[in-house]
Amino acid sequence: MIKRYNILSAGSPSDLINQANKAIEDGWQPIGGVIQAKTYKFMQAMVRSETAMDAARREMRKEHECVYLSDGGACTICGKTAIEE
């Protein structure tokens, strides 16, 4: 299931390739072909599906007891601070 959609934009094909490769490493997938706009920009649509880890994190965030580090930082599960709670 697709969870996120993004459009990469770059001034040259090589810059777009670099951006796309970084996005692919982060779990994004190109969809469709590259488009060259009249402004001489190159664009690529990217989608990201929910991974098993994403689903597990989503479930953990639904119901949990916040876990704070001793330095008073944010919850290690949901990111909420003790002040927000």
C-alpha cells in the first residue's frame, strides 16, 4: 500500500539521479518516467510503501506508556516530551 508520494526536482539528469538514488536507499520507489519541464528542470515521482517496521511503529504509537531518557528528552517511541503529556 502506498503511504507517501513525492516529486523530486533537479536542474540536471545527474542531479536527479543522485537524489533518486538517495531516496531509493530510504525506501522510496520511482513511479513513472522522468519529466523535463519547460523550465529545464528534471522531475521524478516517487512513492513509499509502508514497511513491516513502519506498521510496527504505528502500532506501538497507538497504545504505549511513554519511555523517557534520563536527560529529560522526548519519548523514545512517540517523540512526545514530558511537558506535552
